[in-house]
Amino acid sequence: MIVNRWISRYAVMTLILLWSSNAIGQDSIYIFRFPSSSEIEINVAASAEAQQNVYRYQYIVSSSDSSEQSTWVLEVQGSSLVDSVFSPAGWRGDSYGIRSLVSWGARDSAHQIVPGGNLGGFGFTSTGLPAIQTYYAEGWVPVPVLEREPDSLENDDILADMRSGRTLGARTSPSPFIALDFLDTLISMAQEALSLGWIEETYGEKIMNDLNDAREKMEESPEDAKEILEALIPYIIDDGCDWVPPDPSQYHLTSEGCALLRYNVEYLIEQIE
């Protein structure tokens, strides 16, 4: 999918230039600015579920009524290899190991996500643990027709021009495993999850206290740390971790917050000897 997009923005442009620059004179300086592809306001809801030896990541993309473009590309960054990718009807997905990136693109305009619309069915499986990663989304812009070969280009960085945000994605399990380092990373992710609204503030206070208590115990008594973490699991999954809470004022954890905490804490428990 990335290859197709680069062709759309660069190779196709080059073909147009080869034709147009021979047909039109170049008496004045011509600066071409690519139209923005970030005129979209979207929300990407995510969940992860353990299935045998892999995690199944799923995404729902919702576009605000205020979006000025249809959404036609979604990408999720990661740091773990992807086993399989699945896509909604009318979209194509693939993974790119060089950037541990999963990318989806609409096959045609009929399947793009219009302003005010939403679409699920995006997902992939990976052995990588849930982590906070970056997503990118792109609004549809027709291939520009140029007057002639530009003397310079502006706004030609595809990634910088895309809408971005934070979501769940896969990360490679650390090797060698060091419990304190893993716990420090988990505490850092939990703090970011609080700032993202994935964990309700009051509820998050207990979670953060327990994680910090477990860290204090880890060096002297790993078994005591393990007991604290084991007691935390029922507390994490108490809400059921719905995709969208019926009443946002009543939820404790979003699906993102639940998966992030649950599976990382469970993994840590399994590794403590």
C-alpha cells in the first residue's frame, strides 16, 4: 500500500512532468504545493485479544462530520512482526517489516470513509505484546495535474502531511527479559494511557500505586511483587473492557487501556521466577 501511495504522489507526477514539461515553456518560476491530505478529523478505537499464542488487534475508524475529506488510508506503527492482516470489504491491507507497519487502503472511492461515517474490520495478528503506538490516516486527494515541471515542491512529505494519533499496536517482547526494565516500561505506558483517557483518573490511581508497589518489591522479593500483580488482574478486567462504554462517565478502562494493562501484567507475572 505504501508503494502505491508513493507512486501516486511521485511516480505519477513524474510521468505528468515528462509530458507537460515538453509541451509548455518555462519562462517563470513554478512552485508546486501538494494539496493537504490531512483535512480529516478521525477517531481510531482499538482492542486486542489473546488467541492461543498470538494477539488479535482490531480497529474501528470514525470520521467526524467536520472532516473535509474522505479517509482512504490507515496505518498503524509497531515494533513486532505481523503474522496476518485482515481488512474490511473494499480495502486492501498489508504489512511492511522494514518499519513494522501495517497499512490499509481503500480500493476505490465507494469504500472510503466519508465524513460522519465509520468502518470496522481493520486488524492483524501478532505475537507482539500490546503497546501504545502511532497511527496515521490520510484523506483522499486526487492526483494533481501540473502546469509544467515545478522548480520546487512544497508539502511533499507524505508522512508529515498525514493525520496521526495514538492507538494500540504490537511491540516485540524484550530479550533478554529484565523484570525491572519491563515494569518501568509498563509504568510509563500506564501514565501515557492516563493522559490519553484510556484509564479513568481515580481508577488509575490504584493501578499506578500497585504498579509502583510491585516495582519496589521486585528487587528484594519478586514473589511479593508477583502477588501484587496477580491481585491487580481482576481489578483490570472488572469492567469487561467494552469497545465503547454505554456511559463514558461510568467507565474505568477503555478497550485500549484494558488490553494494554491486562496482557502486559499477565506476561510479567509469567516471567517472574
